[in-house]
Amino acid sequence: MSQVQELIRTLINFIISREELIKDKNINLNVAQTLNTCFYYSVDIENQNLDSRKLLEIDSVLDFLQDELNTGHWSNVPVHVRRCFSSASLIKCLLLLKCSETYSVELLQKCLKCLDMGLLLGAPLEENHELLTNSARHLSEEIKKLLGKCNFETIPRTTSVKRKIDSNNQSQFAKLTGKEIDVVDCPSVEYFNKKYFMEQLPAKLKGCIDHWPATKKWLDLNYLLDIAGDRTIPVEIGSHYADVNWSQKLMTLKEFITKHYLGTNVDIGYLAQHNLFEQGDYNLPKLKWTNDEFGVCVPDSAGLAAKAICDSFVFHNLFQLNHVNNCYNVILDLFFTHNVEAPVNIVDDYLINGDSHHPALYVSIPIATGTEILTYAIYYYNFKKDNYIDLNNYLTSVDWDGLLGPVIQDIDAAVDIFYKVLAVGILLFH
């Protein structure tokens, strides 16, 4: 299998629900049909026949959707149109890969731009919520691998300097009536709640986010370029919105840093609001999970319970290994072990259908044993092959009132009877 085919297969595996990408999107019938044919062609890995016409067809779909997006006020654009644009952007990415003859940085950058346009103008899908985000992240990693092999020139490391604000500027506010507010250095949640929040008093908080990894990592331009240098971002040109020359442009993060941060471009440019980096609350009370050391980061809003959980993990020398995100880009199923090398992967052949929030996981852990190795034959049911229709009919035909009536006050006895009946049904229809 070629590198392009492997990449296509990886991106397809990010799709949680194919039906959502091709179902009726309340748009023009011809556009919907074109979108469907392009999708089926893009995910058909076995079909090696190159059909460059599909690129023209998906471009026509995107052009139609662009017109819909730019008609009227942005807030009034129907969400189904934006979601359709997200789907079409992914499909074009797959078609670019499938119709290419070479595996190159230029190809991956073009695909990445398609996905970023979908993230900028589209809307998150319901079941495939993080489909474009995960695909774009994977493409960025592939581009980074190729650039590393080609030894491309990188932007020289610079020393970032935090801008200081002059505190001796009270004279500028001499004509304003008011009073200075309290300045508090990293208060505890309990203290802030009692002293300021409950009293409805304003306060300036200092040092509350110094522990955030971004406060150190994002000062290194090479770090930003390494993880997102080829991502397309919206940049606003002009000192403010009322500037007569104010405009917006799309460019890569590398272009923005080169032109507007390191360069001598006379036009003022700043990064517009865009969710390029996200963090979330991962199932445990207000904890952030990172890849540093034990993977645990206590935010400023965490209470005593959250801090106690982190302390317990560190005390027992446990590592958080699961980096498999659900559809909302958060880790809801965490796996902790002393073995930092233990792999955690998504299971393809799962016992029961999972959901987008809790994907089925496979964990392989080596277990140390003594000199004597005992072998056990363990038998288990393959419930995939059960006749559930007949089993359901059997359970429906059972006289539950007669069986459970005498033991209705004894929950343990009732559960025992239920399990016995269920065991008979499994033996009959397995």
C-alpha cells in the first residue's frame, strides 16, 4: 500500500458516521447528489481508477456552498449549509489525495488548507464533531515528518520579550471618578469565593495562569511553527476595526509570524479569534491532561478534590496513557499504569457497538510472572452470533410475575432468578 493510500485510510478511520456526511442536507438536489458520488468515490480505496473530474465536481459543490455562506448576514446562515461545507471540505481533501500521483509536502499542504477552510467557514458535525480537527492534526504531523526528512530551513529562534505595562499612569485617569481595586496574587478558590465573588467585589488576580504550559511553550516561535506552522488562520489587517484600511486575510501561521511578527511589514496584523488550540475538562473534576511528565495539570479553577486526585496519581507513580479523543476532542476514558510504554489503541473488532463519547480501547500490558507458568483454558460467549430476536421472544414469554412475585421484597433473590432465566436463554439461542 502506497503512502497516499495509507493516509487516505487513516483519514477515513477518523469518520465515526459516514451516513452523516451523505445524508440529506436540505440543499439543492443536484448538489447533494454530486456530493454523495464524490464521497463514495473518495472512500473507495480499492478503486484505483483516477477520475480527475471528481475534483471539478467537488469544487462546484464548494462554490455553490460558498455563495450560500456569503448570502445575507453570517449569523443567519443555516447551520446545515455550514455543516455541508465541512463535509465537502473533507471530501475534497480525500479526492486530492486519491487523484494525486506523488506524495509531497505541497500535496499535504493543499489538503490541509481544505480542512482549515472547512474549520473556518463550516460548522462542527453532530456525530463527527472533531473529524476535521483530527484530520488536520494528522496532516500537520505528516507534513512535519516530510519537512524533517527534507531538512527544510526553519525560522531562527528568537528571544521573546513580554511587554511591560507602565503602572505609573494614574494621571491619565485623573478626570475619572472611581477607586482602585484590590490586587490579589494567586488566591485560593475558597478565598476568592468568600472575599470577592460572594461579596460581588471586583479584583485583579495575578499569577493565576503562570502554571499553564502555554505561558512558556508559546513564547518559543519554533514550537508554534512545529505544531501549527502550516495551518491556515484568519488575520486581521489594521490597527482596529474602524481603520479605513481594515481588512481580513487568510494565511498560514508561518506566513503570519514571518510577515507580521518577525518581518518589517508596515501593515499591522493580528490573529483573529479562531479555535486553533483547544483544551478541555476530561471527565475528572476540572483537570487538564497533558503529555508532560505524569500528564496531569491542575488549573487555577480546580478545587481541593481535583488537586487530591492529581497528588494521588503522582504519589503512586501512575502515568496517564490514553490519548484517544472522543467526538468532542476530550479524553473521557483514562487509563493509568506504572508502565509508560503500554500502548492504548482504538479497537476495530469490538464486542459491542461503542459510541462517539467512549470509543472501545485495547490496552496491552506485560505482566511479570514467576518461574511456574500456568495455562488456563478460558471459554467465553461470542455474543455477536446470538439470535437476539428469538432470545427476546423467549424472555418476553417468561411469566415474570409468577417467578418474581414471591421474592419481590428480596432484590438479591430476584436478581438471582433473572440471571438463571437469562443463562438458559443464552444456552438455547447462542
